[in-house]
Amino acid sequence: MSGVSKVCVIGAGTMGAGIAAQVANAGVPVLLLDMVTEGPDRSVVARKALERLGKSEPAAFMSKAAAKLVEVGNIEDDLAKVADCDWVIEAIIEKIEAKQALYERLEAVRKPGSAVSSNTSTMPLAVLTQGRSEAFQRDFLITHFFNPPRYMRLLEVVAGPQSDPALVAGISAFADRALGKSVVTARDTPGFIANRVGTFWLQSAVNAAFDLGVSVEDADAIAGKPMGVPKTGIFGLVDLVGIDLMPYLKTSLTRSLPQDDPYQAIAKDHPLILKMIADGYTGRKGKGGFYRINREAGKVKEAIDLATGDYRKAAKPVSIPGAAQKDLRALVSLPGKLGAYAWAVLGPTLAYSASLVGEAADDVLAIDTAMKLGYNWSYGPFELIDRLGSDALAKRLEAEGIAVPEILRIAAGRPFYRVEGGQRQFLGLDGDYHAITRPEGVLLLEDIKAASKPLLKNGSAALWDVGDGVVALEFTGKMNALDGDVMSLIGKAIPLVASQYKALVVYNEGRNFSAGANLGLALFALNIAAWGEVDKLVAGGQQAYKALKYAPFPVVAAPYGLALGGGCEVCLNADAVQAHAETYIGLVECGVGLIPGWGGCGEMIQRFAENPRLPKGPMPAVAKAFETISTATVAKSAANAKEVGYLRPSDGITMNRDRLLADAKAKALALAEGYQPPAPPTFRLPGAGGKAALDLAVQGFRARGLATPYDEVVAGRLAHVLSGGESDLVDTITEEQMLTMEREQFVQLVRDPRTLARIETMLATGKPLRN
């Protein structure tokens, strides 16, 4: 297969429309088709789906430009357009007759060699292609996306014995590089990998809660964070995906799995759950679920009582003893219902996962990857077994009369993962360890860390050699927050890199790039009136960031997830940015009663001054910077960050998170050829007249109730900096003068009790205080 330049998605439901949006996010034109309707607009089904995509939360499109790449139509008038497409994705109703009828029509119009795939999660490939030609079967595969397609990284790919390996490889490569998916090869078995394990896990957890009399709050606490499950836990997750999905998955799996499969023994419909569905309590998409918000009682969060079916005020969940929060052996050994419930969820799920090696997946790595990316588990089943101990698990299963899977017997107490000679390895069905190999173009810091030691390290940051003369600066604190230790390590890193290396990449592999300055540390300093320490932190950050900016080697920032406040400013001061597509970047300091303090004000003015779409002169760039910073605007993607102005047009975007470091490294090496540091900018700012205009705008927002009294104060100090302080329109402002004004106004705001209140509220609730 030579490449994918246009895609057709047939079926404009939630999944099909979402897949189409992600194809468009990749910059690839996509044809979205659905059934025909009578009336003037025969493609109204697909057209309304596109309209819903534009309004969806979370957003399906990464940018306004992406939405324009979707063409809508219907399968009666527009099916012939499939001939222009390199990949046709079927995402229609899960009825075999409907799918087979569509494939018959597709065979008559598709171009030879184009890929055809189904997004089914329940139907065997062999059944789907019955009656089709050898050529069709050769070009057919299953590509199982997870919902929502933009945000869920897993793609399960199932190929049949007749599938063309080159075509499957081509689609997998496109899904990897263009769509940002981590492709896991699954075997043609019911439920494939993630849903097979995930359904068993959820059914076990729900059954055990009913059987042991465990409340939904306690169940989510026990089988949530201690097991590495997202904070939704069990019942919160079922509410999120839809309670009505449970009977559907149960019916599908019990129909297709052999009668001796362990899932058959636990599959059941609970009368309470069936009643909830009948009454419209299908989870977040319905009137509520296991949890609901009682608006009549003043937006009180309530939880359902599994014994009575009545709602009551949600209770504080049980407290998990300290050791059991991180030690799985301690968790499943807790006395009473806590330990019993933990084991009832964990033991059977891990045993079931182990039984699927060689049946649903080739190896333990595929199952772990599927569960981490498809269900957002922090640890895959076999990583959990390693934490529990494979021997301990096998002995307890045997003692309770549960069949011990072959892979556990093969392990014989050995871990499923190990590091040998700096190489991460996994245990195979053959009893030997095998190297974990990454796809070409994938470079992970976790592999580098397994094979080497840091060049520099302290409590909040580390420096790693990532090869070819490039080093990576890693933030390591909680939420990758930035503090004096980070700035200190930057100061030490610059002479080291300048003397021995070619370039530096700012990168890490936490959940987020950086949530900004360490507010907890700042709050402590404010509470003891340590104003000098605050000023020292601001000055140190400015010095460190400008040292990066003017270093004698290129610096490339590689953000992903949250890149807020100081995390955004490190990107603004870099020579270039290679951002993951899912980067949410912004200067959010005004939300906590502050202004950017590490150079963000000057850098944003410079960004907008260079923007050819803005008028020239001192005011347009300042006004745009003021609007962006004062409203704490956060871009909703890397593409949107280019529209907002946080990223330059020349900055790169990487769709697949696993490829971010390699792409940033390549960009850094390209810049290293003949590199010269940038010249410091100078500014012509509007002065007092410009500040008056900005103040007037804020007063208007205040009068309309869109700004609070303290918003006006904070915005006034921001306007002072952006307009040039006491300077006049004819004065030239240096970058150093901008930094001085920024620091002075920052420190003044820090001394205001209203800023202290905002910081305290943000740390306590995660939400801004509107004072």
C-alpha cells in the first residue's frame, strides 16, 4: 500500500463521526457517509453528525481548519466517491447482515488495492467477509478504535489469514504516525483484547460489590487508585461509558465465547441495573447513574444504594491504610470487606488476563498495552502481577480452586518484566525473556533511563543523554511543577551541554509536561511573608529561561498534556517547539492573581508583533497579548495553540505521543547545523495611552459582570507591563527592562491578600476563586 491521501468513513454515529474527525485532525480529507433520508437534504444524517462534532465536549476537532476537511454524503447518492479513497472504514450498526450487504456494494465501487476495515468490537473477521471475493478479503481488516477516537490512543488491529500483510502494515503505519494511535495486534477472538479483559474486570467488580455489600463509593476507592485505575474507579467508569452498554457487551460476549470461558460463569444482569436503564438512569448521558447530581436539593452529589436502589447523599469513601495504597499484597490482605473486595476484583481479573496470552494476544506486552491505552490503567495486568508477585498470585488462585493459567506456571515466580543489560524485556510463552522492541522512530525516555544514569539530577529535574549529541532536560517534581531546583539544574546544564553536546530538548514522560510554578511552595513562602524568597524565585526563573534562550546551542521544547504558566513560558523561550497534538498550553497566572513572571509578557508581544495577520504598530500586538494573558486562555490542542499564538507556524506537531522525543531530537539536530543564538528583541510599546485603552476595556468587562473587582486589579498590573510602564511611545524598551517590570508587578501582586486567597483556593479545589 503506497499511502493514504483520502479516507471514507461509513456510519456517522458517535464512533464513525469521531473517527472521521480524527482523520481530519491528521490533515487528511475524509468522506463521511450515512443513510439517505427523504427530503431536500438527503445527507442530513451525516450533516447533523458533523454539526454535533463541531459542538462536542470534549472537542472532536483540534482546529477550525480540520472541520473543513470533512465532506458529508449518503450511501445512495455518494457511494461512488469511495473510488477516490485509499481507506474505507465501516462503522455502522453491529448487525452482520447490514455489514455484509454494505461490503457487497463496496466491492463494486472501491478502487483495487484500497483498504476496507470494520470498527466492530464484537464480530469475527471471518464472518464479516463471508461471500466476498479473494481480492476483497485480501484488502480487509478490523481496526477497532476506542471512544472518543481523538483522545483514546489504542487501536486494535485484527488481520485475517487472507489479509495482505503489506496493506495491514500500511494502515497500521498511517494510524500510528498520522492518527496518533498505538497499534496493538489482536487475534480474531471475541472482544479482541481490551474489551475482553475490561468487560470481565467490570463485571467482576460490580458482582463483588453486590455480593459483599460494598458501597459504590468504597468500591471506587478500593479498586481505583491503589490498583492504578483512573479516579472514576469502577462505578464512575460505568457511568461515564454508559450503564446500558453493560448488558449489550454481556450479551455479545456470552453469545460468542465458548461455554467453558470463565466469563460465562460471572456474566449476569442485576435487576437493579436493568431497572436503572429502563428508568433512564444510564450514566452521565442520562438522568444519572450510580452517581447523580440532585439539582432540586442544591446540586448535591448522590450515590445509589446497591441494596435498596434508593439514592442518598454520596458518602466519604473508606480510608485505605497507608501501606495498602501502594502495596497490592497489603491491599488484598486487608481484613474484612476491604481486602475481600480488592481480591474479588483483582484476583480473577489477573487470572483471566493471563489465560488470554496465546489466545487473544500473542504476548503479555500486547495485553498490558491494550489495557493501559484502552482503559487508562496506570499498570497493565502483568505489571500488576509483578507488583503482587506471580508466585503469590498462583498460590492463592490454586488454594481457592481457580485454574492457574499456563503463563503463570511458566513464570514459576519470575517477573513478567525485567531489565537485563540496560534492555527492558518481557517473559514469553516459551519461558524465555524477549527484548521490548520499539517501532522505528520511537524513542522513549523510560528506555534510556533503564540503560543509563543521569548526567545531572536533583529533587525536581534531571539531565539525560538521548544520543547523537542531544540531551533531554526532564522535570521530575509533582505535576512536573517548577521550582528553584529546576532553575538550578538549568544553570548547571548549560555549560555542560555547551562543552560536550549539540542541543537540548526539554521533555519528560509524566502525565503532563508541567502545570507551572510550584504553587504549594509559593503559598508557604507567602504565609510566612518570605517576600525575598519569592523575588528570588522569579528572578532565578527569568535568568534560567533566558539562559536557555541565548545558549550557544539550540533548545527545543517538547510539550504534551498541560503546559501551563511556567510550563508555557519554557516553550516560549525555546528556539522551537515540537508539541504533541494533545498539548493544552497557556499563560494562566491571572487566574491565581498573578501575571507571567518568567518572560511570558515580552515573548507574547514578540509573537504577535511577528504575526503577519495583525496590523503593524505598537498597539495591536500589545492588545492581543493582553487579551490572551488576562483571560488565562488555554489552547485546546497544539493546532489550536498555533491559532491562539502560543506556537509559531514553524513549530512542529507530533500526533503519536511515543514519537515526540524522537521528533524533537531530530528538530534540535537540524537546528544545530550552523546555529547562532537569537538577538535580544527590543520593543516599541504604546505607553500611558495604551494602558488607558486596556484599562477601559477591562472596565467594560467589569460593568457587564464578566470581570471581578480583583480581575481588574490584576489586569491593571498586566497592562502596566505590556504597555511599557512609565515609558513613552517613542522609547525603545529592552528585553531586560521588560523582565524588570514583569518581576516588579509580580511581586506587588504576591503581597496582596487577594492573590493569597486565589492560590489557596486553587490548591484546595483546583478551581479559580472569583474574588
